[in-house]
Amino acid sequence: MSPQEPSPQNPSPRTPSPQGPPQAPQPGAGGVPVMPAAPVAEHRMNGAPGLLMLALCVVAVVVGVVLLGAGGAAVAAGVVLLVAGVVCLRGLTTVAPGQARVVQLLGRYRGTLRNPGLTWVNPFTTRRTVSTRIRNLETEATKVNDAEGNPIEIAAVVVWQVEDTAKAVFAVDDYLRFVAIQSETAVRHIANSFPYDAREPGERSLRDSGEEITALLAQEISTRVAAAGVRVVESRLTRLSYAPEIAQVMLQRQQAGAVVAARRRIVEGAVGMVELALDRLSERQVVELDEERKATMVSNLMVVLCGERGTQPVVNTGSLYQ
């Protein structure tokens, strides 16, 4: 290999590596898309002391006015001081608690002011106010289908806060609308992923697995809005019900399921009581029962224990076999 030929391990820097067009975001785990990386990330900036700069600007303006009244060669200096003082006053920036100022100069992000108070920055910069307070977002009651295709109505409340002001300003067009739409999308996706009621023991459902569903909802919303520099504090389902057109039918189904479950427990208890009665009679030798008598006794006890109404005793004056 000649010295002029680049080795495979050290390619020539003059040969650009082939790059294809930017790819669309691919779905991540659970069907949640992987958002593209933000173009910038927040970094703090500290301006000059605001009160000191305010005093200097006022002095410059006052001296400029005095020089303008003096006349002669001092007029030019007065004009310069007056213009400089007025321009520098535009650099005074007030930052309130719970707010931040994103500073941009000639299209480039310069930093974020977060310290409350009066600060002075370059007067030719643009400063955009971003609220860093904790906010509530309540999604509208939305009609969707659960995992079994049943129409349900669902709504949620999301508590969120801007964590990275640079991403909130430069990564998305409108971070308020972005958070609202992504939260509603996450609520719909969670509703489509689980049934309203659990069919089998241990199965996750929207109604029975409240804490787990809430954790999954918060995780999915956090993943979706992270590109906008937003942190999700908490999310909760505020409304969960069947759609009106099937609510009555589903209520009857729930009632039937409750009746079946109650009957099952009654039968299990009755069988246990019958077994206990037969065992006690046999242990204490109160009476000797053959198989037919045992069957009759079991039948009578099951009727007494499982019946919904009070039983009417029938006195047999003859023999059991007559």
C-alpha cells in the first residue's frame, strides 16, 4: 500500500461519508414514537446587575441633555450620550419568580435568564418569556374503544412543568398545544391497550388496575413531551365509564357477574357446612345414615342453605322409604 492511499482504518478526511436523508421517527417500546433530538439545550446566562446599569443609563441621559443645552462642540457628545443611554435602557430585563427569559441574538440562542430580579443584557437581543410554573391540563372526555372494542369515555388530568426552556421554544412550534395534543394521544393509546373490565383473574384492566394504568399513562406522556423540555409531575384518570349507548347493557353484565360470583361463594360455603354436618354426625355416632339417607340430607341442607326464601319444613309421619 502506497503512502498516498488511505488505509481502510483511516479513511481520507477529504472523502465525506455518505449520508442519506433524515429518517422519520421510528416507534419505540409500546408503540410510543421516538421523538427527534432537540436542536439546542438550555444553559444559564447571567447578565449585568440591573440596578447599576439603570443608574449608568440615567446618568448618561441626564449628562446628554445637559450637553445639548450647553451648545457648541458639546452638542455632538450630548447626542451620543443621549442615544447610548436610551439604547442601553432597552437592555434592562425583569425576570419574575416562576418565569424565565430565553435570550436570542441574531437568530442564535445565547442563554436563559432564570434569576428573579432586574438584569441587563445586550439591548439588541430578543427576550421571550417562558413560564416555569406548575400547570394543570385536563383533557376533554373522549369516546374511544378499549382493547375489546367496547366504546368508553375517558379523560385525564396532567400536572406538568417546563424544565428546559430552550427546548420548549426552539424544538416545537407551540409547546402548550404540543403538550395538550400529546397528552390526549397518550390517553387514547392507553385506553386502546387495555379492556375496561378484567375477564380473567390477574388481568390488567382500566377499572381494576388504577395505579398501574396511571403509572403507564404518566410514563407515556413523559416520553412524548420530553422533546419539548416538559416534565410530567403527575397524571390521573378523572373520568372512566362506558359510552351511553352500551352503559345499560354493560351494567346488566356487571350485575350478572356479581350475582354469579355471590352464588359461587354461597354454594362453596353450603358444601362446606354439609360436609361438616355429616362428619360431626359420624364422629359422635348420633345416627347411622345409609347412602340414600345421606343423599336426602344433603339435598335438604343445600335447599335450606342456598335458597333465597325461607324454607317450609315438611313433617314426615311415616318411614323415609314409604
